[in-house]
Amino acid sequence: MTPVVAVDGPTASGKGTLARRLADDLGFAYLDTGGLYRATALRLIRAGGDGSDVTAAVVAARGITPGDLSDPALREEATGNMASKVAALQPVRDALFTFQQAFAMTPPDGAAGAVLDGRDIGTVVCPDATAKLFVTATAAARAARRHAELVARGTDVTLENVLQDLRARDERDTNRATSPLKPAADADLLDTTELDIEAAFFAARKLVTARLERQV
């Protein structure tokens, strides 16, 4: 069985950074599944969509190419907010589900395993994942991180607005009927509120390594 590491959590919890570093450390392939939804959202925005047209959203999802996943506009707030909306649409999730599972089952470039991060990897996409992490932090801590990131990119936005948007996104992600954001019953919880990236990575690696060693 190909080892799979599922890393879930809310916006700006640090899950993406941790998942990338875990993949590099383990020699596993890495997939930012949120990037798939952001790419769908960006295609929809550029087509003039508002997230209410399910058919248009599915067309956008099915049209994703590898080039879409490296577009700098994926990290813009408008893209993230739209991604949260399209991610609540079951037909969109269905369109992207097969891609995610295939990546996990057969990692590209002959990698020994896969690390996927998102919001429903451990609960829906890869419920049998070898290791599952649910990474979280307080809303205030996550908003501060996100605000610092946006300011560093030259975006003019207030911390208050970032916190408001983050809470709205949390509300949509947690309470949506389709694949809501929640930790898998067998996931290891990692709160990064008081941890810098090095401490968070050390803790994450320890938890994941313990799970992988049990499989051997």
C-alpha cells in the first residue's frame, strides 16, 4: 500500500507549509488540493462567474491544466473567497475527486508516497491515509499570519478585514453540507498558535513518522 499523508485544516493554519516540508523530508509527492479549487475559482472569476452557476463551475474545474496551478493570482483574497464557495458545490468536488485519489494512489515521478493537504483529505478523499494531521490555530493567529503575508506582497488590506474574511470562510467551510471541514476521528491534532514554523514542522514530522513506522 502506497503511504499517504493527509494534512487538513483551516485557512492560514500552516498546513500548506507543513505539508510541503513533510513531502520534501520524506521524498513524497505533494499536492495542494486547495490549489485545485483556487484554480477552478480563478477560471470562474475570469469568465465573469460569481459562484452561483454550478454548470460554469464544473466546466472551470474540468478545464484545469498544470499551468493553472502556478498562477500567482491563486493566492489573491478574491480567489480564496471564491474557492470557498465553489468547494461547497458537490459537482465541483466530484470533478476534482478522481484527480486527487489518483495522485494519492499512484504518486507522480515514481515517488514512494504522497502528501496531500486540504480540508477533507483525511475524511473524504483519503479516509484510509497512513497518517492524518489536522492543523489548526486560533482565528486571531491565523488572521495575523495571513495579513502579514498579504502586506508582504504589497496588498493594501487591514487586519480587521482579513479576520472578517477568514471567519466568514471558516463558517462556510465548517458548516457546508458537502464535505465540511472537520478533523478525521483518527487524525492527530496539531495546534500551531504558539509555534513558529520550525517547531511546528518538528512536531508534525514526529507525529507523521510514528504513523508511518506503524505501517512498516
